[in-house]
Amino acid sequence: MLVPHGFDGARRAQVWLGAFVESLPERLWLRCEPLLGNGGDLPAHESICRDIPVTLGQRVSGLRYGVISIPTLPACRYRLSLWQMGTDSNGNTRPIKLAEADLRGQPNGLGDGFNVWYGTCFYRHGDHGAMAEALDALPQTHRPDVSFLGGDQVYLDTAFSNTGFTLVPGFSTRNFSLMALRSRRRIRRTLNGIFSKEYRATWRGGLRRLLASGNHYFLAGDHEFWNDYPNPPGFLPVLWSRKVRDIWKDTARSLFDAYQLPQGQPSSQFDIGSDLSFFVLDTRLQREPGRDGRFTDNKTFTRMQQWLEGLRTPGVLVLPAPILTRWQFQTPGRGKALKVALGFGDHSLADTGQYQDLVRALNACTQDVLVLAGDVHFSRLAQFELNGKQVVEVVSSPLSCLPSAAAVPDQEPGHFPHRPTDDIRAQVRYRHSGSTRNERQGEISNNNFVTVRFTSVDDGVSAEVLCWDFKARDAQGAPKIDWEERHILLRQRLAESTSLACT
């Protein structure tokens, strides 16, 4: 497989190369071909074709992989292909194509627009090829330049559970396994086999079509480990053992790093010229257990604060889970807090120790901010005015719902933040929410992903947000639009006028 893994500076892109075999040919190369423009001419100063020798020198269970950085021109589109020398049926030696992908170089402005895709929560057993079909049918004007996979790309806890006798997906006799009595080596071997199989099946199956097109940024959800990671899940007795949790965590993290985070950075930042700025923040990988634990390390958090403080254009903050969420450890509300503390519920972002500092940093920011988030198994769009600027939160989830985790859109809390922070308080308007359907387990949100098209306008950036119910089709055969907001104006606010408005 080839997976473009995001921008590597203004004129480079990272490309991940993976092989699900033990032995590899001696010679592999990556071919990089710029695609012709509308007029049939090659981009200026770009060669017609480049062949780059590659090696897949890194290994993890079931995978050989490598990451390279390739030069790109701004906004130029490229076709990538991976090749080896092989022998055809006639015994002739010739080049053989192994994989393909395409990407677009980082634009230096919004003159031609910029499309992003956001999705979370992909339970592969419930997909049946629907997302790949939807991506193929997506109108060309909404095809993504960058995709953000916000978490739960794999469900390793349910993959483990589904290996035992089960009537409910993700809950089986394996949940009560006496694994803690085994040796560490045997535990690791068992988990490696289950987890690596789940990653291979997901990457080569349901996510393959998405991963082969555009640049990709990956965030972790809890199910890349287990439900409500790093807190012990109450309904998974096999994980009550600290010994099992430690080995499980290390095994899952090595696979996450190999597939989704080969550069090892819990945050990323890039700009589209001087028009728009993005910050991608993982709030799960470094989260501490218990009430009020940190959701990332101090260095990464400071980097995010400095990004918000230094914005001179509208910003897009990409998170795994919403900032507009309930504080579950408030008083009253101890019943809910006890359920979460015992591992029968999930800690929200507001239940972490850095949440109030995140609220303060967002409040102090002078520019309009759009937040992309997921995880909660429903979609919605909400807006609020905060300290003289606009904050828009777009939530998309699930791509494919785990049947035992059905949810419907939540229109609460009514103000931001729900957890009291200084004197900050903003009234929230819920503009859109996703459709639902009735299943055997009750009402459930329809599977969805979100696309956002950013274009430049006189006083800032226009964001066209579309939420796609991709198991349904419109009259043209494209995925059905579940809800839409065709023009959100993210204003580029002058520092002088903003400071006057905030006094």
C-alpha cells in the first residue's frame, strides 16, 4: 500500500509505504508523476516523472514499512506508484506495479479552494464496502485534498472480544479470559496476532480507498487501545489486570505508530498560505488515567496555545472529540461520575485536567476558529460567539457504527464551557444534527463523514460544510447530503478591532 501521510513543510509530502509480506524484492522504487493541468501542460519547473528508490526497513507484527519525504510543487497533483522488477508469465523480466495513490502539494493560498474530509469510528464489520463506494461516487468538487481520520480507525478491544463465543459484537467469552495467568511472552504473542490481523484487514479493506487518495492525518481514539483508554474498562474483566493492560497498551501502540504515526508527533500544524491555518492535536495517546489527568504533554499543549495566540488568519483545530461536551464530574451528577469512574462510561474532554486551559486559550484567541471533532457516534454543527469572535464546531461520527454503541444527536450543553472556567460563558446555537434510523437495538445515527471546502472571500474564508449520509444516494447516484451549511464566514479579524471589541 501507498498512503500519503501529510505535508512535510511547504514543498514536501510524507509518503508511507507498507507491505504485508515477510520477504521483499531487492529493488523497489516509487514513481512520482505530476498530473496534467486543464490545458494539458506540465506544471512549470516539474519533471515529467521521477523514480525514487525506497526500502521498507522498519518492521512490526505482520508489516514491513517505511516513510519517505518527496518534493512537491504548491497545489500540484501527483500520481504515485510503487514498482518492483518481476517476471511475467512468459518469463520476461519487467517492471510490475504494486500499488497506487495520489496527492496534492500544499497550496500557497485558497485561490483554487481547499477540500478537507473528516471522519471517525470505523467498525469494519458494519461497513460492507459502503464507504469505498461513497468515496467513488463523491462529486469531484468535494474530493479531499486532506483527510483527517479522527480516531477509532480500528477497534482492537472488539477484535479481541470477537475471537470468543459471542452473541453481541464486541462482547464475548474472551472478555472473561484469565489471560493474566499466562506469561508475558504468551500474552504479547496472542495480542500481536489479533491486533495485527485487525489492522491488516482494515487497511487492506474498508479504509483502502480513502487512504489511496489525498494527504492523511491520523489521530487516536480510545478503541485504538480499549474503550475509555487509558482508564480500566469495567465491562472488560480481562483488562482489570495491570499486567495485561501494560502489554496490551505496548502492543497496540507499536501498531498505531507503525500504521498511523510513523513520525511520532502528537500534533501537526500547517498553513494554506496566509489564508488559513490548521492545528491537529491528539488528545488520547498521552492521556493520563483518572479524573483530571492531562490529555497531552505540556510541550504539545504549549505548542497548541502558541498557535491559537499567534493566529493572524482563521484557524481550524482538529481534535478526536468535541470541546463542546458535558463535564461529568460536576455536582450534582455523582451517579454519572461514578459510572464513568468505574469504567462503565467514557471520560469526556471536559473531564481532563487541561480542559480549562484549553478553554482559556480558545477564549484568548483573536481569530475565528472552526473545530473538527468526532467520537460520539452522531453528527452535528454548533456555533457560539466567544470573546468577540466566532467558534464553529463540526462533529462527524460514526463511519461505521459498532452495534452495541448506538447514539443519537445530542443538543447539550446549552452553553460553553459546561465546566465553569473563570467568567467565560457563551450561549450555544445548534444549527444542524444528523439523521437517525431504527435498528433492533434502538435508534441509531446514520453512518456519515463530513467534507469542508474552504475558499477565499474579501473579509476572510468561506467554509462550505456538508455531512454525507453515505449509505444513501441522491438522484445522481452521489452520497446523500444529510445536512449542510453552505456558507460559514470565518472572518480574518484585525488585531486592533478585535482588541477594542473585547474591552
